[in-house]
Amino acid sequence: MRVLELISNADTGRLSHTKLWANVACAASTGMFVYQGVKDTLSVDTWLVYLGLVGGYVAALRLIEALRGKRAADQES
């Protein structure tokens, strides 16, 4: 995977603001999560917010991909 694939549209190759800012948010939250882990200040709230942000984003992307794939399969039938 190339780094540009993290911030560009796969079909057009142009910058995708959705991908860019989602990855910035995930990187920033991961940085804070690691920082708090190193400083031994992680709390349950931090764990929940981090997992909700990063895990929820990935789960939502997979759901959207599955729904798009199902819609495309239905249209072909």
C-alpha cells in the first residue's frame, strides 16, 4: 500500500478530504492514546473514546462497503 492511498480516491486518484481528515483524526487519537499510555494516565473513558473512534470508523467503512457490494450484486441480477 502506498501512503497516497490513505488520502486519495481510489477511482480518480484525487485528494479525498474524507479520507484525509479521517486519517488525521485516527492518527491524532492514536498519538494521544500512546502518550497517555506512556505517562500511565490512561482511563476507562479514554479507552472507550479511542476504541469508539477508531473501531467505529473502521466498522462503519466495512458496513458501507458491504451495502454497496450488495446493491451492485442486486442490480446485476
